[in-house]
Amino acid sequence: MKTITEKFKSNGEAPPMFENKFLNRLTKTHIATPIVIFMTYSVALLWYTLVKTDVSALAVIGLFVLGTLGFTFAEYVVHRWIYHPPHDASEGYKEFTYNMHGFHHDYPKDKKRLAMPPVLAILISTVLLFFFELILQQYAFAYLAGFVVGYAMYLVVHYTVHMYPPPKSFLKALWVNHALHHYSKDNILFGVSQPLWDHIFRTMPKSTKDKNRAVEIIR
């Protein structure tokens, strides 16, 4: 039986998620594809806000920053309370969350499944556009621009911590945190791009032993 350290270093391409070849193809994406899509989308939203609305440039900057922060909160909430269901959840819900996230826990080194499929991500971002516009009206576009950039930066971090060795800097903490969540305790450390909300909701590791274990895993 492999140790968690061996699993961390050896898990590669995952088996098909679906028997249907078309559906299975939709579950894979090159990491650059959604990043380019959402960075371009963000620029278009910012341009639209500045040219087509009465929102000032200063307000656009503030809304963009709030949107990025809003994504980090959404990242934490979805990861903790949706992707990791309670033990008494229905079998149907467990199957749903497995396809959305549990599969990634089983095959964390599959580089083609480290991002949400673009079709699904674009659908969700379109729904969010209508939702934010309903609430924020003309302020929604700059806010969503920050939100999708937050997602793009999350993808960069998530891909990097799985595919590359950790740097010898303060950023190493991101590798340590995610390794501990993946390979030791999946009920802590739900923030991938940053640990802000883990500190706020007290889901940081409580013992030095846990942190040391994670450091050994990523070596």
C-alpha cells in the first residue's frame, strides 16, 4: 500500500469519469483555456463599465477588489459546505460531489482536471452576471470582473501547487496547506488561493505535527 507521500508524487492521469466519450471529453481542459477566457471576460466587463455606465474609475477599482475578495469567500464556502458533504448526506448528493470534487481528491495529479470544464464555468459566470446585475445593477460588471479574476488566480494557484515543487519563500505555505487538506485531513484548510477564510472560520491546522506532516509530503 502506498504512503500518502508516494500518492502525492505518483498520482497521474485519471481514468474516464463517464463511459460516454463526449461527456468524458467535456471534463478535461488545458489549464490555460479557462484562465484566458476569464481574464478576457474581465477586461471586457471593465471596459463596458467604464464606457457604458456612469460608474467612476475609482468606484470600478473598489468594486473590482471587492469582487476578488468575494470570490475568495465563495471559494471557501463551496469547497467546505458543498464539495465536502456531511456523512449523512444522500447517496445522490454524494455522487454529485464526487463527480465535482471527490474525483479530484482521488486523482489530484491529473493536470487536465484541475479546472472546472469551460462549458460549465461559462454557464455559471453567465448566471452570476444576471444575478449580480439584478442586485448591483450597473455596479455588477466591475464586481464580476474582480470575481472572475479571483477564479482565474485560484486556477493558477491550484494548478501550480499540484504540478510544481514549492518555492523557498512564504508562498510555500500554499503548498503545505493544500497537501495537508488533500492527503491527511480534508476537514480543514478549504482555502486554496489563500488562507484568509480558514483563519476567520478556524479551519487552520491546530497542531505542529499536522504542519510537519504536510511539509514531509511535498518534499
